[in-house]
Amino acid sequence: MKDDRHHPFRDSHQDREAASHIPDTPQTRAPSYALAFADEDFMCREELRPVRLQLELLKPEMLMNEAGINSTIVLFGGARIPEPAKKETARTQTLADLTKYYAEAQRFAEMMTRRSMEKGGTDDVIVTGGGPGVMEAGNRGAAEAGGKSIGLNIVLPHEQAPNPYVTPDLCFNFHYFAIRKMHFLMRASAICVFPGGFGTLDEMFEALTLIQTGRMARVPFLLFGQSFWEKIINWDALADAGTISQDDLALFRFVETAEEAISALDNWEHKGEKRGVIPGR
């Protein structure tokens, strides 16, 4: 988005363009001569990490503000769960069985996006990690509803590349996991977690911890697939051991279908609390 405000100083874009037309000399070829903000090698130096962290926080925030994104529905879930039509490509029988949650994520995202569009399309916008599997299903459902959705990608050596259903202008890429996680939760009006692996578990437990400790407002928190979650996590054992309280088990609910999820969101007892990460904390 172009900044149309008047400034008395020469624009940085103009200087970057002008720098490409200077004479080719030993002085102008020297790394020291490059404009600091246009010098990629300089920007990647160890000492510039605080600046890079700030930029990764600022760029998506500015672009989402400019796109009018007020609140989001967060979808976490496994990258390795294929769509039902491709279940034969699943690495294990369990993954093949979990393809039903790809379908539920897709339907849920489509239904929520239609509801969002009826109210202007700026609230309850679907946000995923932007990759394959359940993430793809979420963005796909939003696209099939004719709406926009957000993808927060991360640079990884495998599995992670933007799926084709993310709204291009809302497709972001991150170097820092920590900043990516902040963007997942800063606008969250609800969090929906589908079966997944280490990444999904990491995202789920960090969000639950933020809510449990009061560092984040309590928002609807849904886990799709009760049998999956109860098989891999003994929630009651945590409460029985006293490492969490019995009340902490009420921070989330299990659902199986898109319809159950929407009903749970509509009837959540804490609905209406301030969304996302609590500012200044």
C-alpha cells in the first residue's frame, strides 16, 4: 500500500533506484558503499538480529492492518494429513484415517468464511500456517467460500511452502518461529486444533499456556478428534498429578465436526472477552 503522505525529504525508493545507476568503480562496488537498508548481507549480520525480529513483527502487522483484518480464527493441524481423495498417499494407516479431519477443516473454514463475509469479511478470517495438510484444508475452504484467508509460512528444509489457496496478499513468510507464533495469536478470536505432530503440539500447548497463565485472553479453544487427543495425551493424569488444575481441563473442548465446532463457538461461555494476546504484558 503506497504511503501518500507528503514528506519534505527525498524518498528512500528514489535513492535505492538512483544507486543502481552510479558509475562502476572500486569504491561503488565496495560493500561499505551499499545503502544499509538495501544491503542484504548487512541485514543478515548477527548484530542485526534485533532489527530482523522487529521487521518480522512489523511487516505482517502493517499489511494485515491495511487489509482491514480485525480478528482471526486460528487453525492448527498436521502438514502430513492428505485430503480424503488422496488418502492412499498417506504414510501410515492412521494418517489415512485422519483425512476426515482435512475434510472437516475445509468445511469449517468454508462455513466460517461465509459467516465472516456476511458481516464484511474483516472479522473471523481464517489463518493457518500456510502449508499442506490441514493448513491447506483451511485456506481451501475459505477460498471455496469466495473469501480471503491468511497463511503464516515458515522457512523449513522440508514440507513447508505456501499452498495455492492462501490469499496472495496475505501470504507471509517467517524466519523466526517466535514472531510467527505471535501473529497467530494477536488477532485470535478462536483457536481450533486438528490432529498433528510436534509443530501442532507446540502451537497448541503454547496457546493453552498463555491462556492458563492469563497472558492471553480466554478465547474458544477447540480440539478436533477426541480419540486422537486422548490417545496421545493423558489429560486427566496431568490434573490428577496436580501439575495442572482440574479447572484447566475446561480451557478447551473436544469436537468432531464443523457443525459441532460452530455450535461450540456460538455457545462458548467466555465469548465476548477481548481477543488475542493481552497488550503490554
